[in-house]
Amino acid sequence: MSSEAQHEQIEQQKVVPGKVSRNLDTATEFAAFCVAERERRSNSDQDFDAEVFDEAVQLIVHKLQALKAEGF
């Protein structure tokens, strides 16, 4: 999921980054955190690689979704 898609998903669900909502699953909460974290890092870290960050986020979200599907 691209950061743009993550942002859109968060906007649709009215999620505030950093605020935990009991109505959202872990992957969605993590994606909300990552949108804010990506913005913060891109503004403060000259060596920040957004492409690598987005790839890592995608891998983790995929794993969290797989765990949820398995009942964890």
C-alpha cells in the first residue's frame, strides 16, 4: 500500500495518527502511525529514503493482515 493509499484510508476512517481507536484493526492503526512518521522523517531527516520506508511499511502491513486472517 502506497503512502498515498494509506493516507486516503485513514481519511476515510477519520483516524487521527497517534490516537488508538478500538474500531480499527492493528494494520490500519499502524498505517495511520506510518503516515505521520513518514511526514515527520521526511521533514527532519535529510537522508530519509521514502521509497525504502514505504516498502517496509507495506511488508509490515501485509504481515499484520496475514496474522489477523489467522486469528491472531
